[in-house]
Amino acid sequence: MALFDSKQKVIANYQKQIDDKVRAINSYHDQIGRLYYAQYTDMNVDVTKEINQRCDNITGLKKDIEDLEIKILYEKGLKRCPVCRTENHLEYDFCYKCGTKFDATATAAAVEVKPEAPVEVAVAEVAPVVSDEAAKAADEVVEAGDAVVSEAISDGEAPAEA
Ligand SMILES: [Zn+2]
């Protein structure tokens, strides 16, 4: 039982590291959005270097997260197929789903390969579209929000007295 608890602690610690890194990634995404917008509104601003630097940081964090996920799986007696990413028991020689033969180097290599381009693509394509629509949506939310908030307050007070 004590062994089980300490394993849970190790896993929780890895999970906390993952959560921190996810937060950092979200923060970088916010910063990239702001940088992009600054450039969008002022053509004299060139933030390419700043944006690329944050994209690289995100890519690095994603790799770290993959590594931590592998460690968590290992603690649970599992490993991930490098081809189909299905979780398998550590002792399996072949992926039970796709039949890929496991070996330590293949698993490690697969972890390195996965997270490359999608971040930059997503930011470049989504940001300008989102900024327009988000602005409209935000206005609507503000208008609708006043009604919702006053409703919520009046709803909230009644049961408190009862
Ligand atoms: Zn597989």
C-alpha cells in the first residue's frame, strides 16, 4: 500500500509539471496573439523574431510534456505505441492494436518526432480570423452579460435567505 501511495505521489508530481507547462504554453499563445495583433495594426512593427522564439519555446514545452506523459505511463506499467500511440502494457513486445514491434529506441524516437509544425500553422491561420470575430463576439457577450449577471445576482440572493 505504501508503495502504491508513493507511486501516486510520483505520478501527481509529473502531472503537476505537465500542468505548469500547459499553463506556460497558453501564456506563450496569448503573447503570440498580442504580438501578431501589434504587427497587424502597425505595419512598421516586425515581431517575427519574437513570435518564432515563443513558437520554439512552445515546441520545447510540448516535448517536455510528451516525456512526462511517457514517465507517467511507465509508472502505471504502460508504454505508448510509436506508430498508433495506443497505450500498451510495458511487457508487450508488439502493439496489441497495430502490431508494431516495440524497442526502446523506436519509442524514444517517436517522442521526439511528434510535435513540430502545427503550433505555427495554427497561430498564423487562426489569429487574424479570430481577432475580428472575437471582437464582435466579445461585444455581444458584454451586452448579454449585463442581463445574465443581474439575473444571477437576483437568483443567488433568494435561496440564501431561505
Ligand atoms: Zn500501435
